[in-house]
Amino acid sequence: MGTADVVPGVSGGTMALVLGIYEELLQSIRSFDLGFIRCLAALQIKAALQKIPLPFLFSVFGGILSAIFSLAKVLSWLLVNQPVSVWSFFFGLILASALMVGRRIPAWRGATLAGLLLSAAAAYLLVGIVPIATPDSRMFLFICGAIAICAMVLPGISGSFILVLLGKYQTILDAVHRLDLLTLVVFAAGAATGLILFVRILNWLLHRYHNLTLACLTGLMIGSLRKIWPWKTASLHDGGLTMVNVLPAELNTEFMMAGGLALVGILAVAALQWMASRAR
């Protein structure tokens, strides 16, 4: 999940769905409720910790943070120097993930199909938005954390890409590289606030409208494929450069390598799914 969250266009929530921990993760985050806060306020630390699945959350978020701090620099370099290879791998990975999640819906009906199409169209339009200039205040950084973490929980909508749109992706990446604790703490506080609030809504939707919610999540992943299409070219838009998807110029070595890496991404999802089924 941490590796996926570093790449703009890829969602850690997608990995959670593939690995079969998505609903458990939402339920675990939801355990930070008023009862937990009351215990903390009364300094009943032991009682507060007993209300949350600490080992599960520690494992997941420890893994996410380890990946972010260890892989951020490598992935930044790869995205600049080997973009087609990186995007090809993740294109295959997201495509296979969407198919895997779609298979969990026992029967496709009018409502689920409509949810799939509408969410796919929404994601397709969202990832085509041109990034904007934004303020550098601590409050705005807090808000960015709250918004980005909601996207990270949603499969198909990348928190990293939302940060790109808000003009703060490079700011957070640089803060990770430099260990700028003040920036990271403000961002993390916003992320924690947004996560606790948003997860309660998403958890309710999954319990009340399970199949429709899964269909919408599948649509979000399909629509997000626009962002991670491997071949792009620069185009002028309102006086600035934007990246536009194009077809590969020729069937050369790069094309063959891209196809191979997309296949590796598909196989990786199949392997993760198999490992998750064995672990349950």
C-alpha cells in the first residue's frame, strides 16, 4: 500500500482490496470513536488501546510508512528516468485489480452497472484536471492531508495525484527526503482527521450497499487508468505544459518491455490475491 501511495495515479486502497484487508482496515480505523476518546481523556490508556485492533493497524501503517520512507527516492528517480516502464507496470496492476474486485460482485444489475459507469466517468474526468497553484500555509497543508488521505482510502483515486492537483506533491516528497518534521506533522494531523471522518461514511456504505459500493470502487479504478497510461506527450494548455496520452510511436524494444512489465503487474495482482486467500 505504501509503494502504491507514493506513485501519483496509484491508490493504496486498491492494494488493500486486492489483499482482502480493505473492509477490515475500514472497520479498524472506525474503532477510533467517542469511547476511545473518552478513555484517553480520562487517562485510561490501557482501556483505550483495548478498543482498537492495535496489532493489525500497527502492521499495516508500519508497512506503509516503511515503504514511503524507503522507496520515495527510488520511485521519484524512476518516474523521471523510466516513466514508461513504471506506468506500464502499474497499468497492468490496476487493470487486473479492477477485474479482481469486479468479480466479487455476485450479480451485475442495472444499479451496479450504472454505479460502475458513473464512477469510471468521474475518475476519468478527475485525473484529467490540470494541477493548480495553491497557497503554502500550514492550514492549507492540513486540509491537503485530510483530502489526500480520503483519496488514498478509495481504490482508483490516488492520494498522491490529489496532492499533485493541490500543488503539494513535491512539497510532501521533499519533506520526506529532508525529514522536515513540522511539515510532516501538520500533514499527518490533517490526514488522521480526514481518515477518521471519511472511513465512517465509507464503512456505512459498504454495509448498507455492499455490491453497489464495490461496483463504484471498480469504476474508480477503471477510470483512473487514464492517468497511468504509459505513453504521453507534452501539450500546451492555457500557457502551461500538460501531459496528453498518445499511442506508442512504434512497436520497438520499449513497447515490448512495457508490455512485459504490464504482464508482470497483472501476475503480481494474481500472486497477491493467491497469497491473501492462503493467509485467510
